[in-house]
Amino acid sequence: MMKKTLLHVCCAHCTAYTVEHWRQQGYDVSTFWYNPNIHPHSEHQNRLESMERLAEKMNLPLIIAEGYDMPEYFRRVAGKEEQRCQICFELRLGKTAETARENGFDAFTTTLLISPHQQHEILLKTGKKISGDQKIEFLYADLRKRYSDSRHITKPMDLYRQQYCGCVYSEWERYAERDTTG
């Protein structure tokens, strides 16, 4: 019997190859949308709608967390901007593991593992800690070299393509680097 895994998803583009990878490893993959870090709300909705379209095209079960938990995200990172990625990983992976355990999944993982922009050491450490706390397996694979493969899968689907990681800090960093007037 195939192990059931719950894949935390942040966007359609990072999801496509990640799903393929875990399916090739013999996992029955379902996806989970929980991203209170993505701002503004219109960006959150654009990514969610794109994810819904991808899930339909890939025959992929998609669980969407209720609400938009933005206040919780800001409560946790306010004044700790330097640790915001770790805090954000803890928030999103924690909710994914909890949802996986409550719904009879064998394991959990995340599409963040395909992004060359994410801090893998922190992701791995966070995933292992949550795995122990929640008593559910965390699947880790360094998929960064397959990032462009995921983009190639989704490009013909004409899905929304974001320009930054998701949080307002990453948006600011992306555009601040271009701003030479300051």
C-alpha cells in the first residue's frame, strides 16, 4: 500500500515537479494550502486560484485551510524579522503536520524544498522537530536542481507567476534591490 503524504503548497509553480517527485517515489500525494505569510491578500488569492487550477489539471486532492490567518503570522514575526523564515516555516509546517496527523496521513512535506531561494538547513531542522513533536514522518528531498523543471511543466498552463517569495519582507527586499533612487 502506498504511503499517504500531505504536501504543503505555496504556489502552483513549485508544486508541479514536487508532486511528480513524490509520486515517482511511490507516495499517494494530497496537497495542503496554508500560507498566512503571503501578502497582500490579492497575492494570496492569485496564488490560491492558480493552485486550484493546477490541482484540477493534475488530478490532485487539495485541502485548503479555513480563513486567512495573517494576524497570527504577524504576531509571530513582529520584532523578529531576522528569524522570520524559521518562524514562518514553523507556522506552516506545524499546521501541515497537524492536519496530516488528524487526517490519517503517514507523512508530510513541503514545496519549499524545490525553491533555490529557501534556507534548506532551517527547513530540514524545522521539519524534523515538528515530525518529532507531532509524531508523523517528515519527508525531505533537496529538489532545488529541479526548480526549472517545475516551471517548464506549468508554463504552458498559463498560471499566475509570482515575483517574490510571499511575505511583505521578501517583496520589499526584491524591489528594494532594484530601487537605486534611495
